[in-house]
Amino acid sequence: MVSGDHIETCRDVAVQAGIITKDERQSDNIVMLGASFRQAIGDYHVGVDEATGDREVIFEEKNKMKAVIKTIKVIARATDEDKNLLVAAIKGSGGYILMSGDGINDTEALALAHVGVSMGSSCQVTKDASDLVIMDNDIKSIYLSIMWGRTIYENVRKFIQFQMTMNIAVITLVCISVMVIGLPPFNVIHLLWMNLVMDVLAAISICTEPFDSDEKRESENYKLRRISKSDTLFTSFMWRNILPMAFF
């Protein structure tokens, strides 16, 4: 949480919002003033990325900067430069960052972040710098957009599992049939029906599955895992589902 308010106000709000615990509110490594944050990350200078032409922050002491980013959760009495430094530091540490803001002073940080989010009541300049505009002015909509984004991602993976299972089974059957008896096992009508089931009906049924509620996930002892940039679309778990079912 990055705010220009007094540090005690930020501590209280952060505790109520669940960003920090009551035990963490007095920790100097977790809650910092903007001036302390700039001092803690060490020396830096601002340049221009030759490839993209965008503003680039270069940190002289990267290890020091990464140590601060790992622990800090709240910055109070923050300036516009502190927001830009935080975004640049997280990106420089290999993190993926979503930045939300509603004022013209947030424009540069929104542009620097991987995903910039503004509210419907924000000024037009801020909206233009954002990737996503929350029209209902409810910050909970950011949570809902992430929730449904992950749900769609999981549904797409389910659809791919079904699609790969069917394709492997059909292609294998066709190849074996042609090599053994010299004739294809399916005519055009058969292939059209299989294509209808595999593509259209499967996409409608699997890709529209709803999000599992938190209560259901807790009862099943399952936690929705954050999706990493390094994650591949196919996982070993998916192949363990695909290959035995295709063989069956």
C-alpha cells in the first residue's frame, strides 16, 4: 500500500485491510516512510531504455533493493517518485506488478507497471495511461477480475486436456486403421459429429464452469495458486490425465 497519509493512519488502514498483521505494524522493515524507503533501496539513477524509449530506473545496489522489496508492505508519506521507484524495483526483481491509482500523479506509475488499473471516476489522463478501467469505482472489482481471470485460465487448461485426449485417441485410431486395413475408420459425417462434440460443445460446457467459492476450496483443502510468468500451459499433472485417458 502506497499512500501520502500519516504513517499511523496507514498502519491502521493496512491492518483493517489485511495487508499487515497487528504484530507487523511497528516493524520498520514492513512499514516505512517514503524518505526511509528511498534511503533503504540505495542509490539509483533514471535513464531511458534504448529499445523502447521508456523511462528506466537503474539501481546501483540491487541486492539492497531486493532485500527491501521482499519485506516492505506499506509506504507512508509517499511521493510520486516513491510509487515509480516501487514499481521499478518490483519489475527489476523479476516480479509482476499491477498498479492502481485515480489521480494524475499516478499516471507515470500506472504506465510503468505491467498492468495499470484506474477507477471510472479517475481523470481522463489517468484512464488513458491505464490498461484496465474499473467503471463501478469498486476496488473489489480488481479482486474479481483476477479471480475470474484465473478461473478462465483453469477452464482453458481443462478444455485443452479434453481436446488433447480426444485428438490423440482419434488420430491414433485413424493411423492404426489405415496402416492395418488400408481404410479410414470414419466417414465425413462421423468426423463432423466428432468435431462438433470436441470443439463446440466441449468449449461451451468446460470453459464456462463457474469459480469455486472460497468455502468449497477450504473444505477441499485447496488454495488457488498464483500463476507465475514462468509457468507452462501444459503441466505434468495434465499429461498424467491426458495420456491414460487417451489410451483408454
